[in-house]
Amino acid sequence: MPKMDNYLIQATSLLSQHLSQLKPEGDLFKLTSCLNFEEREIIGILTGIMPMLPDGKEKDLIKNIIIPFFEAVGISKWNRTELTDLGLRVGQRHKIHIDLSSDTSIVDESKINGTS
């Protein structure tokens, strides 16, 4: 991979990390990440109207039932590639620590070789 691509990946990762720390927008970014567009939009609308509602059953219903419902639907409808699915299937079987301040990655060889 050309060096410029590595810098773009690192910059995108750092930007995403920074945006996720913003309050309150970062919470919405994290909640709606990896969701299908329509469900992301519905969750944004519901989150936007919640401050206008008085505390009570309706607000709790939206927060605890309706938003998680649309989150689950959005995750299942999110467009994934074969690589994303494969990555999700194998999970963190071979963890790699990535130091974004360096050009190198620190690999735990025992995890790769199964000698932990």
C-alpha cells in the first residue's frame, strides 16, 4: 500500500476518534455508526425530538425501546462487504495493536501462532 494511503487511513481514524469525543454530537455519531441510512435518519429524528418531550413514559419508550429497535434493524440492513463479514466472523482472534503515532504495528505473535 502506498505511503499516502496509510496517511489517509490514519488521518481518517484520528478524525473519527476526535468526532466521537464531541458532546453531544459524538454520542449520536457513535449510536448511528454502521447503520443503514434510513434507520440512521430515523434515530437522528427521534434523538432530536427527545429534548422537546417532558420526562415520562413517552421519552423512556423512545430511548429504551424504539431507538434500540431501529438500531438493530439498521445494523442488520447496513451494506457490508465480504471483508467486513469475514472480519466480523473471525472477530478479534488475532489482535493487533496499532500505534497511530508510528508507521509500524506491534503484533502479538503469540495470538497469531496460537501460543498464548
